[in-house]
Amino acid sequence: MQLPILKGQQITVRRLKRSDCESLYKHLKDQKVLRFLVSVPNPYRRKYSRPWVNWTHRAARADTDYHFGIEHNLEHEIIGGISLSTINHVHHKAELGYWLAHRHWRKGYMYEAVGLVCDFGFNQLQLHRIYAHVMNINRASAALLEKHGFIREGILRKSIRHNNRWHDMYVFAKLRGE
Ligand SMILES: CC(C)(COP(=O)(O)OP(=O)(O)OC[C@H]1O[C@@H](n2cnc3c(N)ncnc32)[C@H](O)[C@@H]1OP(=O)(O)O)[C@@H](O)C(=O)NCCC(=O)NCCS
């Protein structure tokens, strides 16, 4: 599908463009962001961005994963990413993922982005369940999901090998109408 533009007060959630590659690299090479992201290569290299943006376009066309950029409404630059991925059209569920450039943390931007994307998922995609997997050490992400009404359903014990350590993953989920 053609990804929609989701306009918030401070940020806009939109399709990634090839001209966003430099911003993606600038923000994603930061260890403060990377240390919580289990699916992004570390170290993150400039050459990864272009194939990644192309892949997000193919995945959206195939309706398997919807990856958006988060654009700052005043700076007009990509400052983060948010996704509904592994979309299951039979069981109407998808996995939520996100990251934000470090200098923009704690301004309410991701709270806004998660609200916009969940509304899109529940109302436009007719999802029944949106879930997220959060590393046990990631208190900010767990608190963000709880503030949005996600329920912590369980723990996947030592399910991720990250930075030479095993980590428990918390499973959070929100159902349509909750
Ligand atoms: C997690 C992350 C996306 C939060 O984004 P953010 O824009 O800073 O979050 P917001 O400012 O919208 O905060 C919304 C709520 O989340 C919680 N929260 C955010 N950062 C927090 C922190 N450092 N400590 C505790 N709670 C935090 C709070 O409940 C906050 O509400 P409040 O400000 O009213 O207390 C950001 O820290 C980030 O990109 N981290 C690195 C990547 C990452 O962890 N991705 C998620 C992987 S599962």
C-alpha cells in the first residue's frame, strides 16, 4: 500500500525517502540509540541506509511491513523511525518498533508518533492486536508503552543476545478498543 502521511503537532510520520539517508545515518550511528535496538546492525554504517530505504518501499508494496520516518515539523528533518512490521493479515496483528535521535528524547515526540501509528493500525489496517518486544534494560520504552495503555503480558527469558549478553525481552501488547 501507499503509506499515509500522519500529521502530529510536533512531528509527522511519513514514508522514508532516499534523501533521508544521511539523517538516518547521523542518528543511527549513535550508541545511545543503538544499544536498545536489537535489529539494527552495530556499528551502523552510511552504506546501510540506501538499501534499507529501498527495502521499506518494497515491504510496504508487499504489505508485509510498514516502516515510517518521523519528521520534525519545524526542522523538516528525519529524527526517528517507527514501524508496524511482521504484519499478520490472518490474525490481524503487527509488531510495533521505534527509535528517536538522542537529542530529541523526552519532548513527547514518540508518545505522539506511537499514538498516530496505533490509530492507523487499528482504524485503517483493522488490526486487532499491536505488540512490542522490549529489552529488560529499556525502561524508557517500557514506560512509553505503559503510558499508551499497552499491557506487559510476559517475559521471553534470555531470548536476545545483545552486546555479548543475554537479555530477557518483555512482551507488551494493546488490543483494539483498549
Ligand atoms: C524509547 C524512546 C523512543 C522514547 O522516546 P521519547 O520521545 O523520548 O519519549 P516521550 O518523550 O514521548 O515520552 C513518553 C513517555 O515515555 C516514558 N519515558 C520516555 N523516556 C523515559 C525515560 N528516559 N525514563 C522513564 N520514562 C521515560 C515516560 O512515561 C514519558 O511520559 P512523561 O514524559 O509524561 O513522563 C527513546 O528513548 C529512544 O529512541 N530510545 C532508544 C531506542 C529504543 O529504545 N527504541 C525502542 C526499542 S523497544
